[in-house]
Amino acid sequence: MTSPDFDFDRYDRVRPIRWTGDALELLDQRRLPFDVAYITCGSYEAVADAIANLTVRGAPAIGIAAAWGAVLAARTVDAPDGRGALERLEPAFARLNAARPTAVNLAWALARMRRVLLDAGADWREALVREAEAIATEDLAANRRMGALGAALIEPGSHVLTHCNTGSLATAGFGTALGVIRAGVAQGRIDKVYAGETRPWLQGARLTVWELQQDGITPTLIADAAAAHLMQHGAVKWVIVGADRICANGDTANKIGTYQLAIAARHHGVKFMVAAPSSTVDLETPDGQAIHIEEREPTELFSLGGVRTAADMIEAWNPVFDVTPHELIDVIVTEKGIIERPDEAAMRAAFG
């Protein structure tokens, strides 16, 4: 693995998930940027609720939190070995898995915890702790590797646009798409970062902008609807986004609004990059049509900051993700390498 020529720690100061040995502490992302506070989860039910209500969010971070939720669930059962524990833990695993259905990292992390139990003896609780620690450690290493690989594709002096939040807040640290941006800024390849506000939860406005500020990077916030106009005037060379699921053919599910960015980027000759860990790749899902797209309460669209902005007695539709067809993606970057012009053959060659 090639070491990049910059100091990771300077650009990696935020940690959303902390294991104390007794409980899981989660940075409450609903309260950012004005209130930086952690909540304490002492049970797997509390972790599942935190995932569902967006206290913790971002596909890798959800998986890590779920792994620690499994550790907490282990305290509620008695079993002589891992196989015996697995049967008793299935209701807890099912509750955690149902908290957010679209992000594949959630099911992936819980599958790892199940596999550990199958081979564990009397020390099965300790084995779960070790696996949760490994999931978090591997994610951080993958993000740093991914950042270096993705940044190397970007021409010096580039301006880039990102969507939602894909940084340390969404991972174990450093981030996926935001990790590429961090590495690009550190290496002098990226001169300017535009962040879309990402309605209705404003992950770009509340989280991405705040997170970059912690590292001394000053982004420019734009309304989601201004992105195509920005591209039309040649202001950006790359759109860099994350992913919650990458299918066998390279189709990608990400935060709602990503698809329209990909369409605009292709029309204007702007490169489109998806950065995500290999744990986000799901070869069992053939294409984007097979992805279950989560829909949240329509009421989330009716107000902003607790103040109602919509007329009364109306309906709303609130899908949380959309699917970007692989034909619109120039490159997928994972810690395992770069897939240019992704399609099923390229994906299976890389991950099969």
C-alpha cells in the first residue's frame, strides 16, 4: 500500500462513534452543527433507534454501530458457546437490520458478527467485541486508502462538488467521498469544494460544511437546485459522492439527488466519481431496480428547523435514496482499487 504524502491526522479530527467498554457513544448528528453532543446507548434497542432516527447515519457508520449493538445484545443472553448464542441473538440482529433497509453495510456488518459466533467457543462475547473493533479499524484504513486512490485521479487545481455527508461523520473516520476530497485538498489537487445542502435533512449544510471546517477547509455551500447551473458555467471538474449500495452491474444507490447530479454532470462533461468501501458492493443485487429504496415520513418535507414551510393539508413523497445507473458513473473507487466505466464485467472482475 502506497503512503500518501500528507498527514492524515491533520485532516481527520472527527469521530462519531466511541466504544467505552460499557456502552456505545454516538455523536448526535441531528443536533449539529450548533450542538456537539454524544448520546449513550446501553442496549441494542437504543442503537437500533439511533440508526432509525438518524442520530448516526452514513452507510459505514451504520454498520459499525450495528456491530456494537450486537455486542450490547450479547449481554442479554446466556449461552455456552457462539452457536448457542446466535439463535438467542437473532431477534436482536433482526431489530438492528431493520433499522435502515437500503444501506448494505448494515446487513454486511451483522453477517460478520454471525460468522464469528459460528466459530466461537466459551469466549464468544469477547469474540464479538474483537470483531466490532476490527470492522471499525478496517473501515478507517479503507477510507484512507480510498482517499489516496481517488485523489490521484484529480487534476491539480480542480474544483469539485459533493452531495450529502460522506466524511468522518458517516464512517469510522476520514470518510469516503469526503476522504477523497480531504486527500485532494492536502495534496493541492483540489482548490475549491462546493457542497450541496442536501434536503430535507440538510446533511450537506449542517454536517459536511461543519466537518470540513474542523480540518481548516472552507467549502462553498450551494442550494441543491444550483448544481446544474454551477456545471453549466464550468465551475467544477468532478462530482464526488458516496454510496449506500453498489450493485453487481455498477448501479449505485445514494442519497436522493445523486441521480440528477449524474445526469447534469454527463451533459456538461463533468466527471462523476463514486467512492465507497468494498463492503458497500453487493454482488447479490443485480442492478438498481432490485434495490429497496427507503421512504421516510412525508412530514419531514413540511418544515425546516422546526418551522413549517409548506401549506397545510397537502401530501408529500419522501424517498431517501435514488439510483444512479452505471452508465453515468466514470469511476468507482474502493480501497481495493479503481473501476473505470463500471459494468457487470468490471465489477465481477474486481469483486467476484
